[in-house]
Amino acid sequence: MATSSPVPPPQPATNKSQMNPLPPSVFTLPQTAQLEALYTIIRSKETSRGDFLFYSDRIIRLLVEEGLNHLPVVKKVVETPTGATYEGVGFEGKICGVSILRAGEAMEAGLREVCRSVRIGKILIQRDEETALPKLFYSKFPQDIASRYVLLLDPMLGKGRVPTGGSAIKAIEVLMENGVPEERIIFINLISAPEGLRNFCGKYPLVKVITGWIDQGLNEKAYIIPGLGDFGERR
Ligand code: URA
């Protein structure tokens, strides 16, 4: 007769965030064992491209849902098929996504799966060869972006060497130049480097940051450690 060993009950994952305390504008996903298992798959160098796509998409959907939790709602009363009334809430305001090219584009599908027919803009920021600072190369936004809440998408907060997180900082600057108030921007990423978060939140404390995991830091090649390597290359 087959015997089975008892399965221990699920335990909450220990909070492995490398930043304590978190800046008040930073929110991590609940660090459950389930989430940690998803990250373990996408971090492993043995993971196939197919699995990387599948499991990183699962994390992206969780991040988008968490981002939406930070949008305002208004009271809304509906009648149910039973004839009863239900006093609930409805979404207030319009949203759009803006992906930081190129890696941020990989998060667009996850946003579309959660928010049907969402408008999505794009922004390309690269290092200026002369100044070594992040420079805007291209942007395309919905024409009414100034009246929308913006979900800014970039998988890794560590890009831009001077300062670390410089690409995301530049993206916020460009969005604000286009009329989007700082407090209407929600920045979503899978993994953050603490120095990137510190620089970003120091410059734009009203932007909410939704991050899946905060890692140890950066290596000399500006990769997040332990990280997952080059996100764009692995998709
Ligand atoms: N971008 C990546 O794809 N990986 C990193 O570790 C840092 C930035």
C-alpha cells in the first residue's frame, strides 16, 4: 500500500525584501510562497523561454491587478437580478498604459488581459553618448493622457547608470511635461534594485511604485543581483 508523508500546511513566505523600511510610496506584492515559487522559476537560468514567458506573464497580471487597487472608486448602486439593490463602487477616471521600450512592451499584453481595450503609449529612453545621462529618443501618448491615470510599465527598476533607475526617472519627467500629475502615475515593475528605488522615490515621492520583489543590488555591469538576467533577451 502506498504511503504518503503528511504535507505541511502552507506557510507565509518570509519577507525577503532587501529594503526595510520601504518608502511610503512603494508597495510589494504579498510575498507568499506561491509568488516566491513563480520568481524562482523565472530567475533560474535553466528555465526555457516558454516557461519564462508563461510565468513572467502570471506575475505581470498580479502586478497590474495590484496597481489597479490604487485607483480611486466612487459609490455605485446597482440592481441585481433578484430585484435587490447592491451598494457597491465603480471605477472613477480613465487609465492608460505607457511602456518604456523595449522591455516594457512585454508587459502590455498582461495589461490588456486585465483592462480590455486600454490605450497604450510608448516611450524610448537611451543613454546620451555625450552626457551619459538618460535621454528621450521617442514618445507617443494618447492625446488626452493629461486627464488619465497612467500605469507606467518597465520590468526591472535598475536601468540607467547615472543615476540608477534613471530611465524610469526620465520617463516620469516626460509624462509630467505632457501634463500628467505626479500623483496620477503608478509605476509597475517585476524586480527593483534598492538604489534604483531610493533614487526614484527621492525624486518622485508621489508616484506609487508597485514592485513584485526587491533584490540585493546591482553588479558592475548594472544587472540586478540575484535578478533574472536580461529580461528583454529572455522573452
Ligand atoms: N534590465 C534587465 O533586463 N536586467 C537587469 O538586471 C537590469 C536591467
